[in-house]
Amino acid sequence: MQDTPTNAYAARRARLMDAIGEDAVAIFVSGDEKLRSRDTDYRYRAHSDVLYLTGFEEPEAILVIAPGHDEGATTLFVRPRDKERETWTGRRAGPEGAVADFGADTAHPLEELDDKLPDLMRGREVLYVELGRDAAFDARIHRLLGGLRRAKNRPPEAPTVLKDPREVLHAMRKVKGEEELALLRRSCEIAAEAHLAAMKACKPGMHEYELQALIEYVFARNGASFPAYSSIVGGGDNATILHYTTNRDLLRDGDLVLIDAGCEFNYYASDITRTFPVSGSFTPAQRDLYQAVLEAEEAAIAMCTVGSSWWDIHQATVRTLTQAMIDLKLLKGSLDELIEEEAYKAFYMHKTGHWLGMDVHDVGPYYDGEDYAKLSPGEVQTIEPGIYVSVDAEDVPDEMRGIGIRIEDDVLTTEDGPVVLTGGVPKSVEALEDVVGSGYSFTV
Ligand code: GLY
Ligand code: MN
Ligand code: MN
């Protein structure tokens, strides 16, 4: 994988080995290609755990980490070199390349897995493997374990304890190293440039997919060849559908458009949402709702400090938004009661953020035992409050029906406070009214 130094992968594997110890073996699976239509596959993207530990990008790879093993701790099982297949579907590293370029101590063609994996598990007490993701792989592991268990040797040869490797590995992935932060920052910069381009280009009469195309063009032009998730471009009341990805409608004068789009740059995701008027001018109702969401967002960002928890941040955001819903006549009643009864969920039905990293909804614990996990330096999360008033909402001001607003930034927690990685894209009412429709010209 570009731009991550080889020694970073080795250091990650060393940390994992320290954590699991020499009595254990861990297996990670990159995943198979998936059919999209007839004989055409979805574009392949390896599992982040395998990418994080090796940078190995090809389908079907299996990574085995056996600390202290005679033949080396890191073994990769990979597709073999095959001149004919490579002519059709692209280059393969093969076992030779897995050793030369991806840090494996030993590598074998995939067909040798059944033969060689038992040797890597033999005599170790704990087997770390994620079961329940791929039924065929689960069956294979059970069969190989069964074979080892049938051997009547003493001491027993088969691991007796099965553990999920995600607990250890995902706690590591949650706190980003400097080399990861460099990639995340770039991912965020590219996504910010793309949102700015869409704002500048937006005019009534365009279609949602035209803004999507422009955003994804800016991603690709910067080497981020894939969105981190399906881009959301929702004009008018499409913005009240949280994961709207149809992106087919006309953008109309007088409506807002909500764009939630981020790229994947060298396997690191960005995740930005902006909502702005298609014509460049907010109506009073749109401005009131927008300002309420913006104030909640800025307050939540300020809370992304060491020691606060994602739950504290969410609770504070719920409080700010619920008060705004009362002030704007979306809700009637006392603040505490409306929060207690979760009345705000009619208009704010998701959480305030999630971890961000190699996966857009990144891995890592949200709890620390019974408590909510507290933020540490090097963690990155999104902050994304919103208010969504459906077209058929009852007892709300008419002019607010069909308005959906979300504002989302990506925030790094440091010892010195929060750092917004997506600050390159405007969000104040004034800045948006200035920039929207100001014109974008392609530079090719
Ligand atoms: N784009 C998905 C999310 O904001 O969580
Ligand atoms: Mn998000
Ligand atoms: Mn998003």
C-alpha cells in the first residue's frame, strides 16, 4: 500500500504479537471478490484488518500471526503467480512478492492452506479468529481444528480456546499513529476540496447526480479513486432520508441540498456533510434550522477533548438540539421531559458521531467496561448533528416541513484540544451564501 512505511506494518504486527503472546495464533482473512452482475465483480477492497497489518491488497489472502514460530511469525497465504490470469485480471504478488514486499516471513500459495495451517496452530493454546463473517471459512477452520483435535498426542496439539481478534486489534486501530494521521488529513483535505467544488458549481436545474459526479471527479483527480461510502446528494425533502443515495432528482430553487460524501485515500476515509441552499440564499425557516444545527455542531466539536466521552458529547448535543426544537416550535413541553421521553428522536434519530479511520464507521470500542470510552489523543471521530423534518410531520410550522439539515466534520483529539481535519469547507450562513453558485471550472 502506498505511503505507509513498511516498518509501520511491522510495528503494528509486533504490538499485536505482544498483546496475544506466544501461546496464541491469530488468523485474518482479506475476503473474496463479489459478483455484481452476471460475470462482473464489484470493485475489490481488502478487509481493513489485513491492510492495517500488511498493506496486502489482493483478494482471498489469509494472514496468520504465530508469535515465535520457527519459520517466522508472519505467514501469508496468497493467490499464486499465474501468467494467464494476470493477463486478464491484473498483477499478483504471489508468495515471492508477499515475502519481498509485504513483510511476510513465509508465504504459500492458497491451495496449501489446509496442509500448512494446522502446523501454525499446533501446540498453541489460543486461536484468535473472527468467526461468523464467512460461513465457508468458518467451516474450514472447524474442519482443520477437528483434525488437530483427533490427534491423540499429549500435550494436546489443538488450541483449546477460541477468541475474537477484534478486541485487541481494533483497540489498536482506534488510536491513530502519525503515519495514519498523515493519510487521514489528506483524505479530509481532498473531501473538503470536493465539497467546495460542489458548492461553487451548484445551480437550480442541475441534478443531484451532477454534483455527485463533480465530487467524485475531485476525489479521483487527487488519487482517492473511490468514495469511502456511497455519496449522498439529497435535494429538498430527500435530505430527510438519512442514507439517501438515489441521487436522481432535480435541484430546485428554494430548496436546500444535503451532501454527505467522503473519499478513501490510501485506505483512509473522510466523511463530510454540508447542507446549503441550491440558489445560494437561505429562507428564514431554513436559516433558523441551519443555525441551530451549526451551533450544536460547534459546541460538540469543542467537547472533543481528552477525557470526555462520545456519550457526553451525544447527550450535550441532544440537549442543545432539543432546546432549539422548542424554540423553533417543532416540540412543545419542558426540556427535561422531552429528552426523557426521547421526543427529539422525531427530528434527530441518529447519534452525534462515530470513529473514523480505515473504515468510515471505524472500529474500536465505544465502551470501557461498564463505562463509556473516554477520548484519547490520536483518536478521530465525526461530529454530525442534524435536524430532519419529514414532509408529513404533524404539529410543526408549515415552512419547516421537508427540510433536512446535517453538518459533519472530522475531528482529531489531541493533548492540546480538538483539531478539525475538514475545516477547508465553509459552513457559516454568510460563507455559504457567498460561495454557492459562484462558479466552478474544470481544470484538466
Ligand atoms: N456517511 C455516513 C455517516 O455519516 O455516518
Ligand atoms: Mn459520519
Ligand atoms: Mn457522513
